[in-house]
Amino acid sequence: MRRPNRNIEIFSMSVLDLFAAALGGFILIAVILFPNYMKTQKAEVDLKETRSDLQVCKKAESEAKQSLATKTAALATCEAALASTFLVVVVEWSSAGNFDVDLHVTDPEGRKFFWGKSNRDKRDFPATEAQLSYDNTRGPGVELWQHPKAVAGTYTIAYDYYGSPGGNQPVEVRGNVFHRNGRIHLPNVTLTETHKLRPVAKVVVNQSGGVDARFDP
């Protein structure tokens, strides 16, 4: 019996071989590059974490700058507070009756405080908080001038013997200047002439809030 003829398709086998070789090559390349792919993924994760850390650092830097600005402002406020002082001038006389002594204080800006311009209602000198807060017209008497935030400069203190019963009878006046660091005693002064301004002292406040006094003879 005669064998049947067999046709062998060489081209079909070559295509299959090509596909198999290509698939094998792809798998081989994928296996070789897989670690690098994992590294790329890890690098992307690290990059995201780095960006996140950078944002946290920028936020912390911004908060630190704000905190520094706040502390700097607070420090400036504290320094300003330390550089300021209050001033209180108190004078008194013990003579009983219609003995009237008036306290006069002139500040560094030339504002003159006395019974006629006490500034208790802030109308006489609106730009300052200083005032003649207490005024007596009979003895024993007390008069008081105060400034809660005395600016640097010279403050002049003087007395005016406004009047007394029965003419120019002598009256002794004593006083003190109080400030943040203590007290300065004003010299005792005996007044004998009425309606004559008698300079007593010049109180000097320096830029750091220190207070000194020079007394008039």
C-alpha cells in the first residue's frame, strides 16, 4: 500500500518558534528588570515621603518664624515697659486754716499743670495722661500730681503760696517724688510771699526709666 504524501509547513513552525522565542525573551527581560522596577517604586515612595517631610519642615519653619516674631514683639514690649516709669509728686503742709499752697509741675513738653489746668478730664492736655489729681485749698493740705508713664526729660516742680489768713504768714511745705525704683525726698521749703512761684526741684527721667533730681536753692 502506498503511503500518503505529507506536507510540512516550514513557515508555520518558524512563526511559532519566533513567538516562543519572543515570549521567552520578554520573560527574561522582565525577570532581569523586575528588581529595577521595584527600586523605581521604592524611589517614588521615598520621593513622596521626602516631599511630605519637606512640607512639614516648611510648616515648622513658618511657625518658628511666627513664634520668633511674637517673642521679639513681646521682648520689645517688655523692654519698653522696663524703660518707662511712673511719677507721683506729693506735697503737704500742716498749717491749719485758710493756708492755700498750689503745686505746679511742668513736663518736658512744656505743659504746665496746676489747679487751673489740672487735666483731670483730659481737656487741658489731651495728649498726656498726666494730671493734678488732688488739690486742697485749706490746711492741713495735700496736693498730688501723677503721670502713669512718664516720658524721658526734665520735670520742673514749683510751689505757689496762694493765700493765708491775716497776710503773709509763713507756711512750711514738704514733699516727695515717687517712681518705679523708690522715692526722692523734696527739700522742706518755707513760703512767706504769696502769689510768687517758688522753684523747688527738677526731676530728670532718663531713657532707661531712671530718675534723678536736682534741687533749687
